[in-house]
Amino acid sequence: MDTITTPALHKLSYVSERTGLGRTTLYDLITNGHLKVVRVGRAIRVKEADLVEFINSMPDKITTTSKTPKV
């Protein structure tokens, strides 16, 4: 029986899929310290444990520094 293992480090595209958040929002969360990342050269990766912790601790609303259109 083959087992599928989850990679220890994830690309932001995968984090986006798991969270439903866009790339710009993820960068804002990283900048504001809400999402822990590992930098390898220019690459940005997220540890599985940090991703799970982030998802479990997500509030109903997260404020980011992105400009939102005024209504």
C-alpha cells in the first residue's frame, strides 16, 4: 500500500489553494507577521505545521495593508 506524504514546505500557490486567499493577501499577511514563512534564496515557502496553525487561528476577518476600494 502506497502512502502519500505531504511536503514539509509549501509554495504560496498551494497555500492560496488551501486557504482560498489570493497571492497579494498572502504577501500582506507575511509582511504583517500573521503567516510564518521560510525564505530559501528568493523562494518563499510555508511549513505544513505553520500553515495548519495559521488556518486554525484565522479570525473571521483579517485586516491587511492592501488598499480596498471605497464604496
